[in-house]
Amino acid sequence: MAHPARFLLVATLAIQATSAFAEPNVIDAWCNQLGNRLHSVSVVACHAQDFKAAQELTIRGNALVSRDIEPTKSGDPSVAAKRILVIGGIHGDELTAVSTVFRWLDWARQPEAAIYQWRIIPVANPDGLLARPSTRVNANGVDLNRNFQTPDWDRDAQDYWIKRTRSDPRRFPGKAAGSEIETQWLEKQVDEFKPDLIVSIHAPYNLLDYDGPVPEPMRFGRLSLNRLGVYPGSMGNYSGLFKQIPVITIELPNANAMPSLRDQQAMWVDMLKWMKQNIEDAPTQPHLEGNVPTKPEASHS
């Protein structure tokens, strides 16, 4: 009879080997799905990126994928690079948010951006994106941007959904805070990566929103600041106010048609200028957690 310890070691190595061989297949399938869904995403270019798949899978078995880009230059090698977390596709029917993040994968290597450490999540809600037609919510019918574990969730989320949105199914916050695999995974990214800034890309309200402790951006390209307030379970509430990590929400003007390349570049350049002044040159802030006041919702991001 095989020794139990030897059997356990062999089994563990087999699992690790399976995982090592399985991940490229997961990423390949993920890239193929995105390329078939989005005309702006090149399957070949997607395969060329060093994407990593999480251990978690969505309800429909889709991968949750991220890409880390290390800094390539720094003015002072003794100073750690500031960390930027970029999230697209929290709402699956906002296709331009996903396409924009894919473009930023290349732009993040430009000299002005290469001073930062980036973690880029192109699609936070793959089940919603890959549905036909794409849906705002995930496979459980939950709006992920109402499902984060904010201090006001238990008190306000269900009441807010019923009274303020008239039980709009597109804005269902879930049965409990952090109930969704995708939300749990995003919260883990925040906790593990410890970003100095989070940029969450949405559409189609054509504006900038902001929550957090550093001075707000007034304009990125054609997008002007229009602070919309916070609501139970939103990313701006969870990270910007509860954890005191600056959160910029970029609302592109259209969910299906990309802005012109010139407008995209202007937005990117202005964002980097704001980051240089308010993130790169600012002292590192402790990530605090506290009670969050809920403001009236002015938009449905």
C-alpha cells in the first residue's frame, strides 16, 4: 500500500501541474470569447498579453482575469512605485469600458505611465458581457456596483433599491453584501494589491465622478467632473469613502461606440497629469475604514 504522505505529495504535485497547464487554456478561451464579442479586441493581441486567471470562476464558468504591469522607470529607486488599479466591465453591457481598458494595456507602457505599477482588470463581469445580449447584471441578476460590502449596505441597500429605483432589476443589489463571486474577487484585489488609486470605467453618462481623500479631477479630455454622490454597495462608496482610496469613475459617452482616438488620448493625457500631481507626488495615505454617509443618487452608474 502506498504511504499516505507520499500519496498526498503526488496528488498535490499533480494538481499544481494541472493548474499550470490549465491556465493558458483558460486565458486562450477567454481571449477567443472576447475577440468574438468585441470588434475592438484583437484575439492575437490578447494572447500576447501576460494575463493571469484567478482560481475563482463565475457562475457560468467564465474566467476572472487580470494583468500586472511593473514599473520600468522611477525617479528615486528607493521609493516604491504608486499602484493603480484599473477596472472595466463591472456592468457587462458597457462594451466601450472593456475596449478602453484593452487600449490602456498598451498605453500603460508609455514613459509617463511606466512610473506606476498597474493592475488592469478588463472585464469584471464576464457573464454579463458574454450574454446575448449583454447584460448590466451578472448571471445571478445582481448589479455588481451595488454589491460591495459598504457599511450602509445592510441598513439601506434593499430599501434604497425598492424605494429609489422601484425595484429595477438592472440595479438589484443582491440578497447580501458581497454575495457575488465577482464582487468578492474585486474586493480581494483591493485588499491584496493595495492601490493608491482606482480607476473604474463605465458608460454612457459622459462625465467624471470621484470619491476619495485627494483633490478631485476637474476634466479629462472632454469629460467634466459631475459628482453624483454615493449609494449602498458601490465601488466609490466601498473604496473611495470606506477605505479612503481615491476612486475615479470615468463615464464614457456611449456604451457601444468608442470615442475618437483623439478624445481617448486627451482623456489619458489629462488623467496622467492629474495622477502626477495628486497621486505620484502626494504622500502615501493610510487606508482607513469607517462609516460612510449615503448621499442621494443622481445617476445609475
